[in-house]
Amino acid sequence: MKCFRLALGLMRLGGHNLYPNIDEEENRNLLRAIFESEINFIDPAYVYGNGRSEELIGEVLQEYKREDVVIATKAAHSQNEAGEVIMDNSPGFLRKSVDEALERLQTDYIDLFYIHFPDEATPKDEAVAALAEMKQAGKIRAIGVSNFSLEQLQIANKNGDVDVYQGEFNLVERGAEADLLAYTAEHNITFIPYFPLASGLLTGKYTEEVTFPEDDLRSGQANFKGERYQTIVSKVQQLKPIADKYEVDIVHIVLNWYFSRPSMDVIIPGAKHVDQMRSNLKAVSFELSENDIQAIDELFADFK
Ligand code: NAP
């Protein structure tokens, strides 16, 4: 599976349950712009619109060649009898999820399939064994897990079947550096950091306190509140001289920095508009020097 270093996070694609004012025509145009750019790797999930992100990809993909696109999707969200959202990693649920995702995507294989979140009941090696069978059957081509603890990952990877780990990691959420990154590097597992821009906060565009509508995911995030928000904004602005040196913007410096971490070689920033997606291509157009990597590391060391 060959993919460009910059992929696109598609949480907004058909994500009516996560963000207000999702415009599906804009979503389709974003997909077309991705497929016509160097970017060939996309990151939807069942829960982004409860299947809608995958359906939109399936629709637009008909206009392009399947083999030119690398699709990574995820599942675990289910409902109990009371209609509450629960996580399910049982082999039966994962098999059904792969088959349903294939249908929505209108394809006969998925390049990378993740267990999106751990449940409490299923032994993680049994969950991954179900995906290994689907891989054997040619329905999926690589196995991922997301939001697992180190211990869950170790059990999941008992037979060396996990290809990719996806977890929250960015300049201000650096917990994975304490344990997960050493494990993924040692076991040749790619670590894909999600929320690489801390939902936009690390782009350099924020200065004054912001508020979001209640139905926007960001309205509840601690990063966007009080003293923590002020500290982050001030540190992000201190990246400006480094950005000037490479003739790019702060957002590109932040995105490029992830490549300096062990086992990170693909990034999946989200984009609201085609312009943001195109701008983010600049993030893979240069290499940060060792000195600059270290300076950025030290500036955000308090968040380790
Ligand atoms: P993100 O990548 O941290 O932030 C993306 C947001 O930043 C955009 O929606 C846009 O929002 C802003 N932005 C992006 N590029 C910009 C630019 N060049 N200039 C200015 N603003 C820019 O957060 P995310 O999209 O929420 O997360 C990334 C991806 O990670 C998701 O799409 C999803 O695929 C994945 N994810 C996975 C999990 C998991 O459990 N596995 C959880 C969360 C996310 P505004 O314009 O509104 O500021």
C-alpha cells in the first residue's frame, strides 16, 4: 500500500452528527479535489455521519480509478437495546461492519480497516484475529487499531498482525511519547496521530478567545478554554520565525514536525474547505532542520 505522506482526515465528510452546517456538495467537491491532487489516502469512519462519510466516498469514487485511492475506515460504534451508543469489538460485529462498509464504499476491498475504539468485553487478540481472517479473504488489506491503551495494543498485536495504530497526538497532547511510540517503533507499526492541528488551534489563526455552537465538538474541548487556551495560542505564535525561515505558515511547521517522531510517516489533518487541503500540501514540501525540531520540541515540552 503506497500512500502520500499527507492524507486527509474526513471527520467532516457527511458528519452531520459531529458538526453543524455540513454541506454535502462542498464535501463532494473536497473529495474530487483530493482525488485530483497528490493526496491518495483518505480517513473516513462509520461514525462520521453513521455511514454517510463512506457513502459519499462510494458515490464520488465512481468517477475515479479505485486503485488510485487508499481508503482507511473504522468501526466499533453500535447501539444497545436501550438505543445507547456502545463500543463493540466482537468478531461478529467486526465482520458485519467490514461487509457493510464495503457496500457503502461500493468497492470490494478496504485498504486499511481499524477497530475505532476498544470495548470492555472482547479480548483484543480475538478482535484482531477476526480482522486477520478478513484480510486473508481479501476484504481488507491492512489492520489498524485506534484509541487502544499500550496494554490493549500489546494483546491485539500478539501475532504481529497490527499494521497501523491511530491515536490522539499533537504538540499539546503528547501522552503517547511516554509509552505507545516506543512500542509502535519497535514493532514496525505506523503511528498515525489524530487531531494533528488540535482541531484548528495549532494553525496559528487563533488569537482571541473563541466560542463554538453547542453542537460543534470543539465547544467542550479544554484546549479552547481559559488559561490553557492562552498558553497554547502564545506558544503557537512563537513558531512564526521558524515558519518565515521556510517561507511557509505556522500550520505547515506544526504538520511537518510530526515526521520527526518515531513511527510517524503519514499525517491526516482535517480540512473544512478545499483551500485548506491545498494549503496543507505545503507541509510536505520541506524538511525541518534538527535544530528547529528540537526548538519546537522544547517550546511544547510542558505538554509531554
Ligand atoms: P485537526 O486535523 O486537528 O484540525 C482540522 C481543522 O483545522 C479543520 O477542520 C479546519 O477547521 C482547520 N484547518 C485545517 N487546515 C487548515 C489551514 N491550512 N488553515 C487554517 N485552518 C485549517 O482535526 P480533525 O479534522 O478533527 O482531526 C483530523 C482527523 O483525525 C479527522 O478528520 C479524523 O479522520 C481523525 N480522527 C480520528 C479519531 C479516532 O478516534 N481515531 C478521532 C478524531 C479524529 P476550521 O476551519 O473550522 O478551523
